[in-house]
Amino acid sequence: VNFIIHTHQSMASAVSVLEIKSIPSPGFSELGENVPIADYGLPGSGKLRENVGKAIERCGGHAVIMAHHGALCFGECYEEAFRAARQLEEACSAFMRGRYLEISGAQSFNEKEFYGFYASKALGEGTLGKNPGLSGNSRRIKRGFIMESENNKEYGFDDGVFSENALLHGAIYLKRKDVNFIEQATDGGLFEASYTGRPVLPMLDDFAQIIGDKAECAKSAKPEHVVMALKNRAAVLIPGSGAVCCTAEKDDLNAVRFIMGKNMLAQICGEFFGSGRKLSLLDCAVMRFIYTKSYSKKAKNNYK
């Protein structure tokens, strides 16, 4: 081994929440017959290092999955390590899709139907909408905010005249002084999840660090209900509209959106296999505290 990469790739992260020892990976040159899943340990902890070490000892290929976190891929050179990472995503995807076809009875995989099946199971007799509602994207300015999804229309906090979507954004900006950017996200199953009324639970470490202990689903799309559900977190689900992501820096929007979608996939994976376990509230609190008070500031310090 001369090259090692640590990833947070979507499918490997999703299956990392399952309470199993390994996933099958026959036919993949870099993975062996199965990929071990290391027992959980908090990021940076001695327990995590010990658990990953034990997983590597029973690894017949060039990858191990880290519970509730991501993957570790390695090889003689960087080409081999990255090939292992790509094959790992394919193996995890095949594992997940196989389970979906088994429980749904579908003959082939379709991403929209995959997320719709999850939502229909959660809804029971409920109905999944066909078109997402709109909440839009915006950015804060000194006197108010600009709705980018309304051709950059400017709204002032003291004007008193807002569109329906702008009312929601204005309420968030007034309540959360730390929010400078708001973006709607309907991909990655977030639109379908918003119809279930269920929160997005903390399945993965980076979700706990960046989003919080969960992302609530608001009681309704009314601004007061959304603000109440958002609290001090980075995202919230709005019924029929997907998720709304709220950040201080524009560059962080993509991270919040990606992590919401990836964690949603992990939550679905856990439900489909019936063995998914969310992170404890204590672990979430520890990771969130370390991230907000220390880790998140490292990038800013490096740019100085």
C-alpha cells in the first residue's frame, strides 16, 4: 500500500448504517468477495482507528466501509485506490438496488420510482404530489434580500410587500442572523421525503456535524411553521417542496444539499434492509459542538 484515500461517497455511506459485518462484492477486481464494515467510532477517536484496523485485517481487497461515515480505499498506486473507490460505489449500488427490487417487486431500477416507493411506504394511504411547490433561492443584502428565483427581485425588510415565496425567506432571515443564503433542494429523494411528514434522521457523521441532530419536516409551508421547525439547523423539509438549505457562506450550500440527499439515501437504505441505526443524540451533540467551535473554522484560518 502506497496510496490511501478516504471518501464520503454516497452509496458506500448509505450502506454504512446497516448493522451487518460486510457487503458482498463478487466480480470486482479490487474488492475481493466482500467489503468489511468497520464498527462505529467517533471521528478522530482511538476507537475508530482500532475498529478500522480490525476491518482491514479481515479485508480481502482494497476497501473497507466505516460505519456511519464513509469508506477507506487503498492500493499500490493512486490508480488502484481510485479504481477501488469506483468499484465500491458500484458494489454498494448493486446491493441497494437488489434489495429495492426484492421488496418492491419492480422489474428494473428507476431512481424516481425508487424514492417514490419509499415515500408511498411512509405515507400509507397518503398521496404523493406530482410537482414540487416552490420556495426558491435567495441571498441576504444589507436592507433585505434578493430572490434569485424571481429574476433577482429585491425585497426590503421594512417594505411590507412580499411574494408568497419571499415571505418565507424574509421570516428565516429575520429569525436567523447567521443565515445569508437560502436554497431549495428537491433532488436526491428530498422532494419525496417532504411528503412523508418524517424528519431526516442523523444517520451519518457529516450530517450530525453540519446539519444537526435531525432535519425536521415542518407542519406546513407557512413561514412560522418552517422557522419553528428549522430552529438553529442548516436545513428543514417543507411539505411538498423538498428541503430548504440555509448557510452563512454560499460555498456551503452545495455541501448542505449533498449531505441532506446522501443522509436521506442512508435513511432509506436502513428502512429497506430493516437494520439501519441512527446516531445517538450524545454523539450528535459532541460532533456538532466540535464542528461548529473548531473544525469548521480551519478552512477560514487556512485562507488568511
